[in-house]
Amino acid sequence: MSTAITTPATRRIASVTLALVLLVGAVGPAAATADSGPDNDPVLFVHGFFDTHDTPWWDLAEHRLVERGYDPGNVHVLDLGSIPGTTVHSPEDYAQVVCDRVQEIAAETGSEVDIVAHSMGGLDSRYCVEKLGGNVHVDDLITLGTPHQGTYAAYLAYLTPGGYDMVPGSDFLTDLNDGTLAKGVEYTAIWSDSDEIINPDEYAKLPADSMDSVAEARNINRHWELHLQLAWDEDVFEVWYQYLD
């Protein structure tokens, strides 16, 4: 009888494989309860590493906001690339794309923009508002499973610019986590201690030493959702939706 040997490395590989399978899989429809809808800012969704704006969870998130009363023209998904697996550049590079799009939306609507970002998309968005001046156009920044303090799973993509920058202690993360967040931006970081991609799980929390630098910043632990579930799960939507104001 043979015995399977499981190591931390093989477990991480299995987790990433599972995430990639989910990435190309279909997400079933979820019911959303319509209400009067908030008189809120336009929303920009920012996808993460390996993901694209075409994956089904972004259509689902947009649909839920529209059912709550949002104008479809005020819900946007950032396009960082159309081929899954190719969106692997540095979050510092993507941050400029985020800022450009936020500025366009703000100019079109005359309103500040709320950002909802998944995974590395949260790093793109933070760099935009904290280092590139994007905070003047952004009201709320909500991150879902973002490796704010890095993830050791990034070693599996170490040869890509994005993977390199997400390794804990990277120059990018050291620069980003300088103890201050962006003035005028309300931060909500949703994380899960079941997230198989963020290792250790608590690295998806905003650093504690930066939380007091802004008026409102919070870390919310969902406990049981996996990494991609944070992007499409209806219960997670209900949590972050209440912070769009």
C-alpha cells in the first residue's frame, strides 16, 4: 500500500490549482433582494492576479448592484487584460491604470468613485490612492482577499512581476505599507482565515500600524470563504455593500 506525502509546497500548489479551476468555471446565479437603492457614488471593480474583467463573478457583482438600484452606467469593471493567466504585471504598473480610469469616471459623473477590488487588485488600488494621488477621486476602497502584507503563495509565481511584488517583505510592499493610508478614503478589508491563497491568512488584513492614519478603516474576517468566494459569494456582497456610502 502506498502512502501519499503532503508537504506545504504541494498543498499550496493544490490550492492554486483549485483557484485556477474555479477561475474558468461558471458561477451559478444568486438571488438579490431589490431595495430603494442608495444614492451612491459610481463603483469601479478591480480584478486581481490571473483574473480578467470577463470572469463571471464581475457580471454577478454588477447585477447585484443594479438590482439594488444602481444605474448600470455607474458600475464599471476595470480591464487589465482579456486573457486569464496573463494579468501578472506589477501592481505598481496597474495602479496607474486604476488612477486613469477613476479620473475618467469622476470627470464623467462629477462624483467621487467607490472601488471594490479583489486579491492583487486591492494592491493596485491602494498604490493608486496612496502613492499616485488617486485619493482625490475616491471615497471608499473595499478589498476582498487582498494580500496587504503579502502571501507566501506568491513564490509560486515569483518569476512574474506581480508574484515578485506580493512576496512578504518585497520592496513594493515595504513602500506601500509605510504606516499611512490615503487621507479622505474609507477603507474596508474583508479577509478570511479559510483563504487558501493568502498565506498566512491574516496577511490579508490592513497593517495595524496604519489603521489610525485615516478616519475610518476596518478589517472584517469572514472565517469560512475561500479566495474566489470572496469575489462572488452573496453573503460577502451583503457585508461590503453596506460600506458603499
